[in-house]
Amino acid sequence: AIDDVSFDLKLGETLGIIGANGSGKSSMLMALTGLLPINSGSIKVRSRPVLLSVNSALRPALSGRRNIIIGGLAMGMSKKEIELKVNEISAFADLGRAIDLPMRTYSSGMRARLAFAIATSKFPEILLIDEALAVGDESFKQRSAERIKEIREKAGSVILVSHNMDEVLRSCQRVLWLDNGNLFGYGPVE
């Protein structure tokens, strides 16, 4: 899916990845997390990246509350640590009473908001975002942008895959442009 692509990500930086559907953007993110093995080349990271995707593998039969606990445990938090954050995560995702309903009853926007809230409840050193900010109303988009800014300010780095050029211009310092799995461009976002 990707051939001869090389880049670096600086501490505290947000790197945008753009390209048409099928260009290799999501495959690159999956390779960075280790979910997709690579045939050649290497990936060097300081810590394991956390992938936030609208297609996150949350469990539809379980409640939002249970998914928060499972997601937090998967991110390396203790059960006590994540239990202390349940209300904060639910509030950020704006779930209200739906927190105790099965996720299969949630809209796609509610699921995406919950995935974002879980993934950013502990500031990862490297956060990978795959089109997750395209969901939700303007209020949630603003809260998400503020959370990403906060992650960057706390010495984290972000890779943002998006088709929304306004979002890329607003959030990223540099951009990597993929075309059919090849590097088409790489440099300052402008």
C-alpha cells in the first residue's frame, strides 16, 4: 500500500497526511501502530503510537461506560485510574444518559466522539488521528481541536489524516501528501 515513504515527526508537532481515498493514509497509520506488518524498511518511534479512528474497535454490545473502561485498560491505565475518568470522558463525548446504553444504540457521531474522548483521556506521546475530527457538531469539533492543542503543548506529537484542508491548515505545521502509496509532497503545510 505504501512504497518508499520517509518522514520524521518532531516532539510537539502535528503532521498532516493528505491524499485521495486509497492513497495509503490509513495503511500508514496502521503500520505505525504495528497493526499492519511492513515488508521492508523500518519504523522508529519513542513510544507506541495511539491510533484514534472512527472505525475504532469498540464493542457495540457493551455500554459506553464499559467501553471506556476497556479502552482505558487497553491504553495501559489501571482500572482505578480509568474509573476515575469515566465521568470526564462521558462529559467530553457529550453522551448524557446514553453512557449506560449499549453502543449499538449510538449514532456514528456518538461512537466517534466516545472513541476520541477515550483515546485522548490520557495524553499519549504520539497520537494518530484518522478522519476522527470530521464528526460531530461545531461545538465538539472545537473541543477536539482544543484537546489536540493541549496534547501538543504537553510535548506530544500528532499525525492527522484528513480530507478537510481547512483543518489541516489550522492544525498542522507540516504535511505529507500521498498518491497511490507514494510520496507526492512533503513540507510546510502552506
